[in-house]
Amino acid sequence: MSRHIVLIEDEPNIAEAIRFLLTRDGWKVDVHGTGSDAVEVIQAANPDLVILDLMLPGKSGLEVIQELRAVRDMQA
């Protein structure tokens, strides 16, 4: 079974370090650097796990979480 993570992180060095460690442990990691379209990226990828920075360009991590929850609630 494939393990898939979407990492939303705008600092390239931090994103690369996290991606390296997780890939080494067998995870497939998609890295994305902005909050503005993070909800769409997460929904399209349908990952097992999301690692989300709080301070992102375009939209904060908290705003992304609120939008994801609103979408989830509308689908329920």
C-alpha cells in the first residue's frame, strides 16, 4: 500500500529536509509552496496525511484548514 503525504511549506530548505526524511522512510511526498491553492492541491491528491505550515503566502494554514473542514461538512 502506498503512503502519500502532501507537504505545504513555503521555505524550500525546510520542505526539502522534510521531503528527504519522509521519502527515505517510504512515503511519496508532494511538496507545494503556497496557501492560495492548497485546498485544491490537497483535494486533488487525496493524501493519507497533510503537513501544513501555518504561515504561508496567499492564505494561512489556519484558513486552509477552515476551508477543508467546510468542504468536508458540506459533503457529509
